[in-house]
Amino acid sequence: MLTALILTLLVILGAPLFAIIATSALVGFNSEDIDLSVVAIEIYRIVDTPVLLAIPLFTFAGYVLGESKASERLVRLTDALLGWMPGGLAVVSLFACAFFTALTGASGATIIALGAILYPAMKQAGYSERFNLGLITSSGSLGLLFPPSIALILYGVIAQQMDLEQSVAIDDLFVAGLLPGMLMLALLIAWSMYKSVGDKIPTTDFDAKKLFSALRESIWEIPLPVILIGGIYSGYFAVSEAAAVAVMYVLVVDVLILREIKIKQLPTIMRDSMVLVGGVLIILAVSLASTNYLIDAEIPSKLFDFIREHIDSKLTFLILLNIFLLLLGMMLDVFSALVIIVPLTLPIAVGYGIHPIHFGIIFLANMQIGYFTPPVGMNLFIASYRFNKPITELYYATIPFMLILFVAVLIITYWPALTMSLIDIHH
């Protein structure tokens, strides 16, 4: 008990998360008189996970795209395709943000990179200030469920280390996230179109020349998702191989063909991207050791027995899980939440008959909303800084979008077929 209080105090004082997790594992094993070398063995075990290679590769590819002008071309292309619809520019913003977040893995980067383009464009088109802020802030995290989301890969790696009876393949997670992700997009699109009609936002005519010009500009970006997703789903690429292809592709295109990134910039981009990856991997490594102790001490099963005593219904458990994950998303970034909370909650969910793939989609869908849930959602502060607006203004702006996405989360949670049906077809 004293150890737990000391570690909690250290967290409050700002001690590195990986140090706290590692210390808890060391203290736990020591209390059981287990040789502490088991921690080093568990940390080294992460090296034997081939799919883990995809995380640094996809992250680097995403950072390269973020430094290029790909985001501007993406907005022009989606505007040419969808700008003629009611609420066309809002729809463009949603698709562009979802696509960009899926590729880069960072919702904050999406708000910063695309916000500079979309916010003034929507303002000029006649959308209200509050609507603009709410849409861009909330759509910054939309891509977490779409391949090749780093969060999906990380969840798969963690679940694979837990020796569950049901398999958790990364490509199955990619398939599982498609319909739930599209549901979230569809509900936000419907709301945006309704608002634009009510606010009498003018539409533009479809322009074939504009579309052809945008397609020509984006000729090098368009094949990338087709190659990656098609290669993974067809079985031609493993996930880690697809990540290597992504890196090679963006380097050839952005450095050699388009020349938007100079070779001398690459070391800086590598450093910045690997700082993020290093933070994720070191937390993951020590969390595997901590998870091993939790399993040895039968803590997940004891926790499950305790919860089962008070909660008989799977429905009630799922309601409480959603509330817990929304609160978690407000306080932790998605990577920390995955490596800390999944080892504790996944065995409990499986005990209630929830498939681990379905649980993963529920987890990430809730985290998407948690990113901009008042009062401390991370994207609220990023958007406040980016657009130089008071944080309270962001609170009011995001509430309608939060409620809409919460409806989507409830559908995802209580309709497992939405998540699992495409996997059955895929197999």
C-alpha cells in the first residue's frame, strides 16, 4: 500500500511513466521472491514481435508526409470530389482529417497541419466560428480506427502477448475498424450537412477541370493507401512489410520526385518521429514486464471475480466500460492508455464474452472521443493553442460533435456485428 502511494505521488510530481511502470514490476516481482532478471527477459521479449517493426516505419512515413505538401493536395482533391455537396467543405474536412490521422497516427498533428488550411477556408465559406472549431477539433482523432492506424497495431501487439484463446491478428483489426470508423464519419457528415442547410451555406458547382487538376496534383499520393491496404488484405504484404513499402514510397516521391523535402531535412524528421516511437516502445516494453507480474499474481482474474460479484450483466459492464474509457481518454494519450489499461481490462472483457477484436475497437472509439472531451481532452488544448481561442470556447464548440460520436460509440459497443461481420467475410 505504501509503495502504491509513493508511486502515485511520483506520477503527480511528473516522474516518467515508464519508470513508474518498471518500478511497480520490480517491486511486485521482488515481493514474490522472483529473480528480477525476469523483467529484463520480458523487456527483451518485445524484440521477438515482428509486427512491432511497423510502428516506427509507419510513424516515420507519416512524419515525412506531414512535412510535405501532401495535406494541401489532399484537401484540394477532396474539395474537388465533395465540395459540391451541401456542407461540402465540412465533409471535405472530415474526410481529410480522418485520412491524414490514419496515415500519421497523430491527432494533434492533424489539427495543426490541416487546421491551417481548413479553418480559414470554412470561415470564408460562411460556416460559424463555433462550428468550425468544433468540427476540426473533433475530427482530429477520427483516423484511429482506419488502417494503417498505429493505435490498432499497438493494441494488436499487446493482445497477442496475453495468450488469449481467441486470436488477434493485425489485419483482422484493420478490417474490423472500417465499418465503425465509417459510421462515425457518416454521423458527423449527416450533422454537417444538416447544419449547412439550416445556416444556408452556399454550395459550389461540380467542376470537372478542377477535379482533373486535383487528381493530377495528387497522382503520387493516391496510389499509397491502395498499395498498402490492398497489399495487406490480399495477403501480399505482411503489416511490417507494408510499413517498409510506405517508407520507401514516401521517400522516393517526396524527396526524389516532388523534391518537397530536402535530404538534409531527413535526420531531423527521423529524430522527431523516433522520439515519439521511443516513448511508446519503452512504455510498451516495461508494461509487458508489468503485465507478466499481474498475470502471475492473478490480478486480472481477481479483478474479474470482484467485478462479477457486483455486475452480473454484460450490458451493465459495457456501460461502465464506456464511461471509464471516456474518462481515461481525457487523461492519457492513446498509446499510454493502451499499454497500461488493456492488460487489466481485456481479460475482464473476455470473461464477459466480448471478443478481443471487438473490445479493441470499443477501446479506440472511446479514446477518439476522450481526446476532445471537456475539461482536459488533449485536442482541446492543441486547438486552443493553434487557433488562439479560449479553452472554454472549445468546450462549447465540441459538445454537439461529442454527443454525436457518443451515439456512434454506443452502436459500436452494443452491435458487435458491425465490427465482426467484415472479418467473417475476410476469412
